[in-house]
Amino acid sequence: MPAVSKGDGMRGLAVFISDIRNCKSKEAEIKRINKELANIRSKFKGDKALDGYSKKKYVCKLLFIFLLGHDIDFGHMEAVNLLSSNKYTEKQIGYLFISVLVNSNSELIRLINNAIKNDLASRNPTFMCLALHCIANVGSREMGEAFAADIPRILVAGDSMDSVKQSAALCLLRLYKASPDLVPMGEWTARVVHLLNDQHMGVVTAAVSLITCLCKKNPDDFKTCISLAVSRLSRIVSSASTDLQDYTYYFVPAPWLSVKLLRLLQCYPPPEDAAVKGRLVECLETVLNKAQEPPKSKKVQHSNAKNAILFETISLIIHYDSEPNLLVRACNQLGQFLQHRETNLRYLALESMCTLASSEFSHEAVKTHIDTVINALKTERDVSVRQRAADLLYAMCDRSNAKQIVSEMLRYLETADYAIREEIVLKVAILAEKYAVDYSWYVDTILNLIRIAGDYVSEEVWYRVLQIVTNRDDVQGYAAKTVFEVRAPLEGVSGRGQWSLALLTPTPVHSPPVQFSLLHSKFHLCSVATRALLLSTYIKFINLFPETKATIQAVLRAGSQLRNADVELQQRAVEYLTLSSVASTDVLATVLEEMPPFPERESSILAKLKRKKGPGAGSALDDGRRDPSSNDINGGVEPTPSTVSTPSPSADLLGLRAAPPPAAPPASAGAGNLLVDVFDGPAAQPSLGPTPEEAFLSELEPPAPESPMALLADPAPAADPGPEDIGPPIPEADELLNKFVCKNNGVLFENQLLQIGVKSEFRQNLGRMYLFYGNKTSVQFQNFSPTVVHPGDLQTHILSGPLAVQTKRVAAQVDGGAQVQQVLNIECLRDFLTPPLLSVRFRYGGAPQAFTLKLPVTINKFFQPTEMAAQDFFQRWKQLSLPQQEAQKIFKANHPMDAEVTKAKLLGFGSALLDNVDPNPENFVGAGIIQTKALQVGCLLRLEPNAQAQMYRLTLRTSKEPVSRHLCELLAQQF
């Protein structure tokens, strides 16, 4: 709140605040507030000629009462009247009240907009700044529509004051973040970029924030900012602190602006102009040189500002990854911080070096600090620093140091914090698999890991070990022999993994009867799950070694088995005994036939580690280097190149980046990230049983003609909405839909009240979609009604459209912080171009809420990949040669051109990728069939990237013209 000065003379407000502070109890405070509210209400109603001073005083009191936590339901009109005052203090209080208390949906918005328009046109810089601050604080869509065109004009006007330009830039940034479609930048782009040359440093700082946000969506439009940003950065870095005296913070010139400029440059690749690139490299070298100079002040503010610029400089060097000298220097500089007395600097140094370890230029330089990092892993007091040290050891590992690093991590695992033990286990398992010199070392390492970590060895780890050992005959004998030599069996998950290795294959050291005797001698020490595993092994022994049949049947016939208290063990004993007694040798061999080797796939433990570390940890997990010395015994742990350098939020020493969100509570705990566990599905891996989704896909077959939805479980018919119930989709509906063209899971929509998540699966012409509606508030939603309608069939029942959609109803009330699920069963009857609409209506706090989205069901969801030989592909390609059967689009790449990312997008789109078909190996060729109930539409595509011009040419041929053009547009938007 504004301070009450003597010039204001609001003695009544000062007395009221003093009375509140002197209240002895909550009841006394409420009594005094109610008395004051009654007095203010009577003044507003009774005295029609209140002067501006009185209105200002009473509105200030209402503001103070509201800030104490009490509801205010009057005084809004009086605050709006203050906006027309010519006195600064009165206008200031009016704008403050509106910014704090007026809802963006209030009926007073139009009156407020008129007052704001008058102030913006007044050319009074003080009044203009107040108006711009109000627009930014309220940030409603209606305000954006009213002023989005005026604010850029004020921003670039030659007669605008510097303070007005600064406020206009920040206001425009706020509106753009809220509603990007409302900000028409086309004609203003060049002039906004030119603000980087402004003489006023505050204007430049605000302009950099605005340009950084705008260029992320339209990088080509703002590409000219690179040279201007380099020029401005060069002037700051090379200047003495006296040159920027007003913007020098503890002997560091303009640290906030320097950091913002460095972040802006991280939105683009290295400059193409040699002069600009040379000047930028000179700036980066200067920052690294200054880091070596003795500090000019011992105050922590000086070191924070200086190190913030340094770490952002290193982030830019890592992002470019093209200057070996700078990368090595950055690594050496970070190495000096590894033993710094400040814990935060040690943490940041370890984190940045994880990213440096992924570069081929600096990997060897990072490895020189291995002893320091190992020491940090052992001696650091802070668990987060120890975790970063483990990350760095993982990132710097290669064949030359794999044994040392794995050994140290195993040694640390014995005393590691419980919170990070599972992550250390995953890292050790991945490194042992990837850099195994021989299989015996790999088996010994994994068994040692199981011994040390116990139940912290997750199912994914021993699933992967079993997959590797099962697929390789030359290691099975050693694995079984080694496990047999373990005197005491483990239990739990790790114990089952140990027993599984022991049971993989007969060991040549012992005869079958001796092997059985060794196994059965540990039977009484095992848990129920392990005993069940052993019983299955016994029946397989009978098949492989008939000489053990009598001994094993005696064990199965024992009373402790046939009358076991555990139903599972009893059933297995009875069934296996009967099978061994009744079945012939041929039948027994058929039933107990050896399982085939596991198909090669991505390592499940690598996938789990990626999920555990989150999307910001790409550099530490899939480091982008392909170590030629890596043995890679699994054939499946293939690092994925990291194409984007994401600055670490922990390096935000100057507070420029928004604070990272807190750890999400469970869905039942409140209104945090309500979908925290919905999309965290496991990677492909062996499983003890099908998930509900797998069960659904296994059941999902083409429906019988007489019952098109027979295989879709228990559908309830959707409501029959009329045109009056379904409004037009929200403006960002197309952008939201575009995110789901190549993926099936994610957050579809989110605002201050509601979060909608999607999890879907499709097979042939059938699909099932789960919609998760999360109430982010603490207030219950009333009359909650989500409805699905196809846009072409608003007048008729949904089943008459190209999609048959059956929905399950959801509860009409959604409690605060709760989440409800809706299931949609979908059948594609014929090809379609427009997706269904999802209309959501409910009441929140008595006010009706309604919006319409485009449901992420596009025609490519029913795309079935098809493998074809080169000859068949070209034959079919020539058959689809009519002009109406082909769609072609040439477009510019909106993202860095990366072959692996392109493959992932094409596979996510639904097409099969055909190798060795196109004469040019850089091109991508795909084929698939769109499955509908009425017919099948074959589709062939060819994507030709031009890395030099950063362009793509996409050619797509189908037997139906509209489908070709529609699929071409959908796929082109993904690049």
C-alpha cells in the first residue's frame, strides 16, 4: 500500500490502522472492521457529493481491510470514479484498488477501459505509466483486445518518455504471455528490435525480456536482434564500471541486462556473420578473463552478480558447442568452483559440468576432475551436491574410466542417502551394461549391486539383466554358476532377480540332481513369490532332465505343498504334479517349450532414469556422445542427441527467472499438479501382468458388423447438444490440438480454474480416450458438464457423424482439489477433416463458466504403419500420380533440424519408416493405411530436408484428395 505521508493528510486512515493493530483479539478486530465498513457504506450511499480526498481515504481503508483477509463487495464504483481525477494520489489509489480487487470478468471493465484509454491519450507520462501498470496487473482478454494495438505504438513512438517505453514493453510482455494471438507484432517487429540500441538502460532491459519471449515463437522475425544484442553486450562487458555508473551493482556493470542478453542469444544458433561471431567470442573470453581477476569487493552481492554473468556465459558456450577453446576454458573455470567454500557454487559447477561432459570438445577436460568429483561424492554434507556429483560421474563415464566410476558409485551406495539410492542403482546398472569390457565383469557388478542395494534394485533393473543374460548363451553359464555360489539367498525384488539368474540355465559344474538339491535346500528360506518361481523351475527340470522326475514329484506330492496355506503355492503344486504324471513326453516338451530370446528394445532402466530425472536432465542422461569404445552389450542403450540447451533454474543468482514450481503433491492432496501421475507411463519392458491399457488394446479388435461398439466396454450415450449449447472453440484451440498430432498423452488445457489432461490409445479404426478434469481451486464446481460433439453434426446425434463417440458421464459436482475421469470410446466410421469439439460448462462461485476445445482426435490417429519393399513402394507411388491424389508443401523449419527428432515425429504421426527406399539417405520415406469402418485409405509420404536452407519439402499421396491435403498440413505443422 502507498505510504500515508503528511502531504496526503489521511489522518482517519492512520487512526484506523492504529486501532486494528491495537486490537487484543480476533473478535475485537472483526468488530472494529465491521464498524468501519458500516461507516464507509453509509458515506458512499448517503453523501452523493463526496470529494476526491474522501473517496481516496475510504477506498484506502477498503484496500487495507481486504489485505487483512476480509471480503469487500462494494466501493468498486468509487474507485473507478477516482480514475478520472487529475490528482496523481487519487488516480494512483483508484488504479491500485482496481488492480487488486476488480475481477477480469467484472462489469466495470468497460468503464475502466475508457478511463485507461483517456490516460494513454493524455501524453502525461505519469498517468500513462499508471494505466499501463493496471493493464499488466489485470491482464484480462478484454483489456488485451482493447489495447493490444495501442501499446506497441506507444512503445516505439519517438516522443514517448523512457519510463513509458519501459512500462509499455513490460505490459506488452504480460499481454503476450496471457493471449499471444492478441499482440499484432508484424509491422512493429523491426522497431521493437531497434529498442536494443536505446540510450536508456531500463528500456533496453525491458525490451530484451519482451524480445526473448516473442522470438521463441517467431525466431525468424526477430533474427536481426542477434547483432544488436552482441553489440550491446560488448559495450557492457568492455566498459569500466564508471561508464555505467547508474546501472552498476557492486562494481559489476548492468548485471541483470547482461544476463538477459546472454539468455536471448541462447534462443539462436551461433551468428552466421563472421564479424558478429568474432565480437561475441571476444565478449565471452572477456567474461572468462574477468572471472580470474581478484574480486573488487568482499560483499556477497558482488560475487553473486559476477557469477550470474559467468554461469550464463558458460550456458551460452555450451549451447553453441562449437568453440573448443571456450568449452575447455569454461570447464577449467568450473573446475575451480568444485572446491569453493560456497555450497551453491559447488552445486552449480557440478551441474554445468554435467552438460559440458556431453560435448566432444570438452569431455576430456571434464574427465581431468574425476578425483575431485569422487571426493565430493564421499565428503559433501549437502545431499543435493552429492547427487549432482553422481550425475557428473555418470556423464563423464566412458570405457577408459568405467570400472573406476562404477566401483566408486558402488562403494558410495553402501552409505548413500535413501532418497537417491534408487537413482544410483539405475546409473550403475546402465553404466555396467553400456561399458562392460566382458560379460563376467557385468554379471559380477550386477550381483554386487543386488547385494549392496537390496530392495532398492527395482524390477526394471533385474528385468533388463535377465533380458541381456537370456539373450546370450555365452554368459548364462557364468551367471548361473556365480549365483549358485551365493550362500544365502536374498529376498524381495532383488532376491527374485538373483533366483531368476540362477534358474536361467543349468550350470555345467554340477549334475542336474545336484543342481536341484542345491536349489531345494534354500526353498524353506524363501518368500512365497520366490517359492512359486522355484516350483515352476522344478517342472521345467522334469522336462529337461527326466532323471530328476521321481525326486521332484516326491517334493510336489509332499503335504507341505499339496496342503499349503498359500493358495498360489498349493495350486501350482497340484497342477505341476498332475502335469508331470499325466502328460506324455511330447506334450510336456510342447507345454514347457523354451521361451524365445527377448526382442531388442530401448533399455527400460534408461527410460526409468529419464522419467526420474525429468525433461531438464537430458544432457546428463542421454549425453549426445557416441563413445566408439563403448561395448554396448545390450544393443539398446543408444543415447539420444540433446538439441536444446536448457539453462538451469538453480543458476538464477539475480532472481531473473521465475521460481521453479514446488514438488507436486499427490492428486488427493490438493490442487497442485493434478495430473502428476497420469502420464508417467512405464517404458516398454517385461511385465508380470498387463496394465489396464494393455488389456484394452489386447481386446480391441475390428467390431462385428451387427454390433459396431460391442467390444468397447459399457458405454453410456452422450447428451444431444444443440447449436445453442456449443460455442466456438477458444482462440488457442488449434495450437493446443497441434501439440497432440504426434503424441497421445499430455495436458490439453489449463487455466486458473481447471486442468484437462488426455491419455488415449488407438488401434485400427477404434480408440479409447481418458479425459482427466482437475479442479485447481478450493471451491466446488457445480453443474459440471463436459460434452463431445462433432462440428459438422451439431443439429443431429453424435453417432451420425464420421466418428462414433460414446461417453461415460461424470459427476455434476467436482470438489476443490479433486480430479474426475471421463472415458470416451471412439470409432472412425469414415474419413474426416475436422476434429470433435469438447464443450465444458460448469458454475464456479455462482458464475457460469463455459469454453469449447478441439478434442485431439485427428485422422492420423487411425493411421496403421505398413512395411513395404522399395519396389512395391515405387509401384504404388506411380499409381497415385493423379494431381488430386498428391499434396505437397515446402516450408521452413521452426525447430533445429535433427534426424532423430524427425524420425520420432514421423513415427508418432503413425507412419512406418522405410529404410533403403529413397536414393538420398537424408530423405525420409513412410507408408501407412488409414483405417475406417467404411474403407481403408493407403498413404505414402516423402520428406526431404534441406539443412543448408533450413527447409523441408513434404510430398504425400493418398487415394483421396482432401485427406492428402489435410494430412500434409497436419504433419508440416510439427516441423
